Amino acid sequence: MTRTTCWILCSTATAVGCAGNGSTSDDFAAQGHAPVAVVTSLVSAAEGELVTLDGSRSYDADGDLKSYAWTQTAGSPTVTLIGLDRAAATFTAPNVNGTTSLAFALTVTDGQGATSSALVSVSILDLNPAPRVDAGPDQNVNAGDGVMLSGVATDNGGPPTFAWRQVAGIPSVSLANDSTAEASFTAPDLEQPRVLTFELTATDNEGKAASDQVVVSIEPVAVGLRFVAASVPTSVLRNATWSPEVEVVNASNQRITGGAASRLAITLSAQPTSGSASGMLSGTLSGTARFGVLRLTDLLYDDVTPVASPLRLAAEATPLPVASSPAIAVTWPSALPGGVIASSAITVRAVTLLNNDLVVAGSFDGINVDFDPSSAVVERTSVGLDGFVARYNVLTGALAWVQVIGGPGVVEVTGVAPTAAGGLVITAAYVASAEFPVDGGPPLVPTAHGGTDAAVAGLSGTGYTLWLADFGGLGDDTPAGVALDSAGNILVAGGFQRSVDFDPGAGTALESSVNESLDAFVLKLTPAGAYVWHAVWGSAQDDWAASLAVHTSQGALYFGGTSDALALVGRVASTGSITWAHVLGSSQGTAVTALAADSSGNVYAAGEFLGNGDFDPGTGDRILMAAGNADAFALSLSATAALRWAVSYGGAEDEEASTIFVRPGTTPSVVLGGSFAGVVDFDAGAGIHEVMSSGPRSGYLLSLTPAGGAFEWAGSVESDSASVGVTALTTTATATRIFLAGGIDGASITDIDPGSTRVRFSVPGGTGVYLAKVTDQGLVVP
């Protein structure tokens, strides 16, 4: 081993140096009388080696060196020094964990009490280091798995001892064989993923220890599903909706709130507890659980006959076992889910939804006409033919209010649309005079221009008039309907004759029809009724815009009607220029009666035709042939007027298509309404779906796919002895309900359920209007 020699001189005038620097003890003696401490020692020593700290070379210039004192000044562990008061001290190099430096000091004292100290450091070499430990790789396991913690350790001095412990994570687990290299535990049942950390410590025969950690990630495991009992009713009305919740649970029947198991795909079905089912479950029947729970909204059991036994819902998530809900009794509503307004002459021209209430608009002629379909009586009397607007609660059918637009002249309300502010915009046709009611003031009266004139009015949510605009000329000028764009601007379509000023304000926007015949127009007003622009379409024969539809995302609109006995469909840009317009169909007579548009800009048209004709506005051919007299048709064009599809349906009698709309949602549909007689096959494809009218004429609902016009379902609204029609349709924001209105002509008992169920009521006086609410499958709901 290498030895080192150090000395130090401590006095009031001290010189410090190392032996061998050229100075001698005589030099120091000449400088004073303080002693000088000098130490020699090994620079390093191995564990167990005897180390001598030699201070015998210390001296005093006066020859008066009296004592030696050794101390350990730094380093661990503390050693036992032998010969603390001698010139040389010894110690045995201790066991260390890695090379360790120990520091020692020698203090010498002379006869005068003067002292001097010298320091020396010795490095202790670790011949037997602590064990090398590996706790094994991190693990990913599932709840319930057996987990083996397998570690290894190597040591120069022989096999070490082992100790496992959990140092982090919850819950705490019980380790088996935790004093061996391989410990084990069972992964606990969890509601969400957990991370547990374990530490393995190995200790050798010298007590030296080392540790390593391993991480075990545990995923919860789903073993089943359960229904949240509070979300499952004990009974529901036939065709009423409910929204059950299904939870994913672990083996401890706890809901799993995290991890892959909390995001299972779940599917629902239903069957009676005994026997078979005659209806079907609809609504949101499948979905992916979020945080271990899935809420299935708007479930509906569309049963056409009372269920003999309660239902059970079944939830399934492969490969888990099927879970069943508590029994649900399906009962029929005690009140009629429809209403009727009786009058000697009443017509519904339009319906819409206003803050989830149903608004109905049209005209009536009669004394003491009751607009309340309940047992209450809310009567109005017309002067002649008057217009009306009425608001009904969509849940109960209760009448909120009815307003009459009347006066000494003839008035018909032809269109209605809701505003974003909770009001309404209506269009009306009037002859000579009309009175629009004002809350707390005299009515607003439009100008009589000559012939039939057009009025546009803004109404409050209670039906009172806020503003009024009118336009017309010496001929007949009639608005057919109204719609609003995304900015609330008002769009009106219809027909005009001869010369008309389309600006209802102080300005002038004159337009004349071709040969003083009837031409089609589209008019744009601001939300307050001020003129923006107008567009016209005319020919030498009569042209008429019977309907319009707005493509809100592009600000464009479509108009449809007739042009010289052919069907007319056109598109107007947001600036008022006609982008395109086409005539199609049979020259024997074709008319578009209703339009609708979807969010992609496709337009859907419904109408009637005679004979046969080409319904493709492009260079191709799509020939439709009427089966008997007038048949109904439906078609769809793209935003660029390309034909997407066209179908017709009919029988030996006349069929009419009065209304059309696009029901949005995840599975959208195109729904049409109208009337028919005799037997009609409503499936225009290879299938057959024949419906027979039980009276002179029956109303119908028909649902087609938007992409190809394929048949989905159809049903009739009918009476044994009266003529019934469907004249107006609308839908809820969630697209799960369809509201329909139509007329009844003739003393009758009417069945308003388009399905096979008979939901009937009598019509006082034999003539009136019915209102009904059905599902997206055409079944009447309360």
C-alpha cells in the first residue's frame, strides 16, 4: 500500500508545508518553539486490513514534546483507534459500501502547552460490495390475475436475503413469500386502473443492502352489466319514451369508471316476460359506455296491441352475459293522443314548431268554431273566410291561444315560420280587406291593391301582430308559403299577375308578368319586413311557385310549382339571382306541391302528374308512368340540379302529395303526406306495400330513404264514410316525433293512427281538422 507523510506547524506565527519541500527541522526550530505534528499512513487500505497512523516523526524544536492525541474527524463508519495517546495509532479497516474516505487528526503538545495538528485521509476499499438487485420488468395485468414478482440478486460474499414490500399505490395488497426472490399476490378487483409499486431489497452477510422497484399496472375487468333501477320505469304508456341507464360492473358489483372496460359497446333489446312480442323497440338501442355507464335515450316500444305480460330490457356487451332489467308494464293511454277542430269549412295550410309547441295556420268559415280539441270550448266566428293561427302544447295537445286574421274581406293564412326570438312570421292572401290583431290596440290593416293581395306579418309568441307588410297589384297576387334563412331574413314564394310593386315600403320594385298571365315569384325581406330583392319566373302560360325550401348553410333557396302544365323546380342564390330552373314531368299535367331541403343542399319535391313524363332535368331519362288517373311522385335533385332519384306511387284512382319534409337524425327519412283513394302500392321498388282506403279518400304518410328514395314504411289516416287527407307535416328537434294535420270532410268516425292500431274519434258536424302526433315509424303516441 502507498504511504503518505504530512506535517503541520501551528503557532501564532505558523508556517505550513509538507515534508520533503526543502525545509528542515532546524529551520523550524529557528523560527520558534511550537511543536510540529507529522503523520505518515497508508493512502488506502482494504476491508479488514490493519492500518497504522504513524506520528513518530513529530518533533519540538526545544526537545520538549510531551503528548499525542488521535481523533477521527470525518467519514463513516467510526472506527476504534488503538493507541489514541501514543505516537502511532492503529485501526482495522471497516466493512464499507463502496470506497469510503476516513479522515484522522494528530494533535501534539509540548511542555509549554503549545500544540500542533496534522490531518491524514485513508481510503477504505470495498472488497465485497452490496448485492446487485433486479426486481424484474414492469407488468400489465388484469384484476383477478395472479401476479408473480420475480427478482434476482448477485453478491460476492454468498447468497443474500430478500425482502419484498409495497411502497406506492392503492389498494394495499398482501404479498405471499415476501422474504424470497419470488413473491406473489392476486390483482385486486378495481373500479378504475391502478398502479402499484413494489420494492425488492437484498442484504448480504455483511449487512450491505440494495433495492430495486417494479411497477404493476392493473386494469379493471368487466364481468357483467346492470340496469340502474331508478332509470327503468315500472310501467310506461304505449309508445311513450323512456331513457334507461346501463352500468358496466366488476366482480364486486361496482361500476367500472375507468379503463377500457368502462367503454364497452352495449346493445339493448326487449321481449315480454312470457309469450312473444308484436311490436319492436326503437330509439337509441346501442352505444358506447362512458365512465362505465350508458344512457340510452328515447326508447320506445312500438306495440300495436296491448302486451300480455310485462317487458324486460336486455343489455348485451360481448362476451359478457346478458343483463335483464326489472319488469316494465306497457299500458295504453287513457286519453286520445289526437285532437279535432270542428267547422263547416276549415283548412290547415301549414304547421311548424315554436319552442316545442305546435303552431297551426289556415282558414275557416263558420259560426262558433271550437279550436280547443279538449273538453274545453274556445270558439271563434268568422265574418266570411278568415285566417287563423293557433298554438298547441305538443305533450298534451292543449290549446294555448288562437288568433283570427279576419275582417270584411276574404283572408287565408298560407304559411307560418318560427323566428329565433320566439315569434312567428306568417303569409296571408286577402281580398279587399283584412285585420291583423294587435295586443291592446286597433288591428293593422293592409292596403287593398286590387284582386287578391299578399301580406307578410310578424307575430309575437302569443299571436299578436308586431308589424305588417303588404304588396300587390290589379291582378291576383298570392303568397304560397314562407321560410326564414339563418339570419332571420324572410323568404316568400307564390304567384303574381299583371304588374306588381314587390317593395312593401316607400320604395318601388315593379315587375310585370308575361302576357299578364300568372308568373312565379320569390321575395326576400329583412326580419322587420323591409324589401331586399325579388326574383320571378314566367312564360306565356301560367307559372306558379307553390312551395319553397331554404338551404340555410348556403343562404340559397329552392322554389317549386308549375310552369305551363309541367313541374317547376328552381334555385335562387342568396343575392336573388336564379341559379337554375327546370321544368319536368308530363305535359298532360305535372305540379310540384311541396319542397324540402337537407343540410347538404339536396332538394326534395313532391307532387302529382298525369300520363307519363321525364323527371330528369338533365340529359338523361327518368320516365315515370301514372298507374291510373293522377299519381303522386317524389324526387330529389342535388344543389346543381342533378337528378338523384325519382319515384311514383298510385293506383286506379287519384293520388295527391300535399306535404314533404326531411326528418333529420342518425337515420334520416323523407316523409310525405297526402291523400289517396282505392288501393295504392306505396312501394315504388320491387316490393309491394298495398294500402286500401276505407272511405271515399284517406290520408297517408310515406317514409322514404333520402339517398335513393327507397320505401321504408307507409300508413293511412282514414274514415269509413268521410274523405281524409294529410295536408301539413313537421317534426321535433330530435326528429323522433312527426306532427300531422289534415282535413276531414263528411260525417265520420276517423282513425288517426297510420299504423294497424285503430285510434278513433268522432267529428262533430262531420267536417273539421285533426291534429296528431306519431313516432318516426308512424305510430300514434300520447
